[in-house]
Amino acid sequence: MTNRASKVTVDEDYCAGHGACVVTCPEVFKIGPDGYAVVLVDEVPAEMESAVGRAVEECPTQAIGWRD
Ligand code: SF4
């Protein structure tokens, strides 16, 4: 069993709050009270990794990143 990085973060300094990530993966992202995306899960479930990967690629400001 592999155990690779499965956590994801949003950098508020870069997030523009458009919500593309929320559309792509609403189970993991939502727009918080400050108008920036927040991550809803501590660890990304395996079945959502591909959707989160798409959100990472599609974020227009590259605010989302994987971390260990
Ligand atoms: S897609 Fe990127 S810029 Fe848009 S809300 Fe999500 S993290 Fe922020």
C-alpha cells in the first residue's frame, strides 16, 4: 500500500474566490466567510484524489497545492 501526500491546502494570498474548485469538488472545497476557498477535509479520500487533482490544475491562480 502506498502512502503518498493526500492533504491539500489553499493559499489565501492567491485565491481569488471564483469557486471553480468548489464546482469541481464540493466535497473538499467550499467558499468560506472571508470569500476564499477553504478545505473541508483533513485528508483527501482516495476516491476524491482525481477530482482534487483537477481542481489543482484548473485553479486560475494556482492557489491550491498538495502537501505531505
Ligand atoms: S479555484 Fe482557486 S482561486 Fe478559485 S476559489 Fe478555488 S482556490 Fe480560489
